[in-house]
Amino acid sequence: MTSPSIVWLRDDLRLADNPALVAAVERGEPVVVLFLLDDETDGLRPLGGASRWWLHHSLAALAESLQAVGGRLTLRRGPQARELPRLVDEVGAGAVFWNRRYGLAARDADAGLKSSLRERGLDVRSFQANLMFEPWTIQTGQGQPFKVFTPFWRACLDRPEPRHPEAAPDELHVPHATPDSDDLDSWALLPTTPDWSAGLRDAWTPGEASALDTLERFATGHLADYGLRDEPAQEATSHLSPHLRFGEVSPFQVWHRMRGDLAPDAREQASGFLRELVWREFNHTVLFANPHLATKNYRPEFDAFPWHELEPGELEAWQQGTTGIPLVDAGMRELWTTGYMHNRVRMVTASFLVKNLLADWRVGEQWFWDTLVDADEANNPANWQWTAGSGADAAPYFRVFNPVLQADKFDKHRDYVRRWVPEVDTDSYPEPMVDLKASRRAALDAYEAMRRTTRTE
Ligand code: FAD
């Protein structure tokens, strides 16, 4: 009799540097690799459309790479508290291993499953795989989570170097009776009518092989240009964000590639790049301490902020890139077409929505959640709150980005704007939907009104 090990993959759709998979191989019993689609457990945020597209292709790639080493991917759908124990019974599993996740509902679900399966005598273990610095390990001298990034970054640098990545298994053994698996297509993760995914297909190849290739090409190529990372027309950033989001590559692999063999001009940029990578860790630490980051202001004084109800058509103009502000429109169209937007332009488009249109940041966060292929439960709300001024280590509210000056500075030759808004210099391009100066003034007045309310409370 065998007692198979179940490896339950979630945000770690990779074979290399996957400690849960390594533990299963070391246990020596047959291995069942499971992915569960759970749209039912309370508190787990349903994936947006672009993420569902990515997930489909990432799972298809994972199934192929598992097959290449003798393994098999088992797909199941339903609440995890029901489906995981069900599979345990079906295969007679003796162990269940997974890599940790950090959202509250996910942690609660994991803790519940860990104790109930352990009570039944199973070997259940969780591993550190998706963050290099787990939230409870990096704290201030007073044992509190950091609220400011730079001391957090310094504290990370004071820790021992993150561990080296582990190799992918050469060979997996599956049980004699392999469990049934859903057909991936039956999950209908891909859009059909209309199929809006053509631009995503042109821009991306989901999956572990593509993630590793992207990392390698960046390390030996555009990393040297990372100093230009604020210029959206440049190919200066890594484009690793969706691969990291779905765990097709681990931060440990990225970290150690940057510490490895690099050309001298790339080496100069590597630490600036790792600092950005650690923003991802910081945001997860913020999420860990503030589980309702996507719905609640991190700074409660912002509960009194007088956000505006948008007029009919205003939100659509922002979403569709027809605001009449070229850099904003370019960014929103890049997002809609490719599922991605350059970081500088994310800041500008978000600032325009929350400051020039005075919309609640949650409205924009939800749109990005639905349209970004890298939509991440920590990075997305943390960055929206950063832009709105309500977040941890946030941009002060009164610093309002001027999208025209931002374009002059970071898209001097207008290459980025022209790529996405070809009609920008013609009569068919709309007039700006708001006056930038007057709306900036209104934003500052709203901020003052909030401060007066919170002072008198
Ligand atoms: P690179 O510059 O090559 O950076 C490497 C990696 O570091 C990124 O892949 C990412 O994992 C991490 N990183 C870089 N900048 C940040 C940052 N500001 N915050 C956190 N991590 C960072 N990033 C997401 O991964 N998911 C999101 O949902 C997301 N939403 C955002 C919303 C807004 C309003 C803003 C302003 C930023 C958001 N970002 C988000 C952060 C950032 O824009 C992207 O991580 C970055 O543009 C991804 O491109 P890249 O991989 O080429 O970045």
C-alpha cells in the first residue's frame, strides 16, 4: 500500500524552487499535484478577468512540464475545506504539503485544514516559498510591523541572505490509480464573447519556462538600462510582475540571479532593482498586518475624505483612455490592450482618478484588479493607497502629479503617448475632461476639509 503525498499548489505554479514539491519527492511516496479553483470560500478575492486568462495558460504550461517529468496535474473546483479532504480520502494520502500564502482568508483556510488533517494523522507541512522575508520575521525594534519602506529594506539587508533556490525535480512518480481531474477548458477561465484577449496573447507567454526566460533575458539585457525605469517608452524594466504574482518564478530565484554573474553595467543596477523587488515583500507585510487593505483605508483619517460620486461617463472615459490627457489615456489603453501598465504611468493614471476626478481609490483599485495580469492582493491595494495618500509610507496627499509635466519629463519625445494614442495631435482627440489646475485646487480643498474634520473629532 502506498500513501501518496498531495502537493497543493496555489500562488506557486512552478517546479523549480518549490519547497512543498521537494518535500513530497523526499518523502518517497507517489505524488499528486493539485490545483483547486475556489470561487466559493468567503473572503478569498475572486480573480479578475485578466488574471483568469493568465491562470488558464499558466496551468496548461504547468500540466505540460509536470508530464515531462512523469507527473500529472489534478484540477478540482470547489471550496478548499471540502475539496482537499475529499482528494485526501480518494487517494489515501499520507501527507499534504503546500507553500504559504499571506491573505487572511487564505491563512485561516490553511490553518483549519492543517489542524483537521493532522488530527487524522496526516503529515501536513507548509513552506516559505513566495516571500523572501516573511511578515513576522521583519519587525521594528518594538516588535511592530514596519510602516515605512526604507527602514524595512535596511532590516531586510541586515538579515542573512535569502536561501538559494532549489532545483526542479528530475522525476515524479504518480499513484497507480491517478485521481480524476477536471478539464481545464470546463473552467471557462478564458473570455469568449467578446474575446478581448488578443492583446494579452501578443504581449505575454504565461508559464514557468517563459518566466525563467524573461528573468534571464532581463539579467543579461535590459537590467543595464534599469536607470531609465521611469521612462515608459523604454524597455528598461523586467516585466516579471505577472510571473511573480502566479509564482512561476520565485523571488529567491530572482534575488540570486541578481547576485550572480552579471556584466559590470548590469551589476551597478542590480541593487536598485532588488530594492523594487522588496517593495513587493513590504506590501505583503502591510497586507499581513492589515488584512482589509483592499477595502479599508490604512490611515483611518481618510475615512472622512469627501470623495466624489463620478458623473455618468467619467469613469468610462478614464477606463477607456478618452480623458483628453494624453499620458493618462496612453496608460489606460496600454492596460486594456496588454493587461499591463508601466509603473510610472500607473502612478499618473491612479493619481488622476483619485485627485483630479476625486474618485474613491477603491473604484480604481477594482478596475486594475480586473484588468491587470499582475493584479496582486498586496501590491495593488497598497499602491493605490500609496497614490491616494491613505496608505503605508504613502505619497503625501498634497503632492498631486501633473500628468502634463510627468509626460514632459518621462516621455519627452512622446514615443509612449503616440504608440497608444495615435490620434493625439488630430481634431478627433478630445479636449481634457477636467481643468488640471482647478481640479488640483479642489483636491487640496477636499484634503483640507478632511483634516478639519479629523482635527475637530
Ligand atoms: P520591475 O521594475 O522590473 O520590478 C521587479 C519586480 O519588483 C516587479 O515585478 C514587482 O514584483 C516588484 N515591484 C516593482 N515595483 C513595485 C511596487 N511599486 N510595488 C510592489 N512591487 C513592486 N504591482 C504588481 O505586481 N501587482 C499589482 O497589482 C500592482 N498594482 C499597482 C497599482 C498601482 C496604482 C501602482 C502605482 C503600482 C502597482 N504595482 C503593482 C507596482 C508596479 O507598478 C509593478 O510591480 C511594475 O510596474 C511591474 O513591472 P515590472 O515587473 O517590469 O517591474
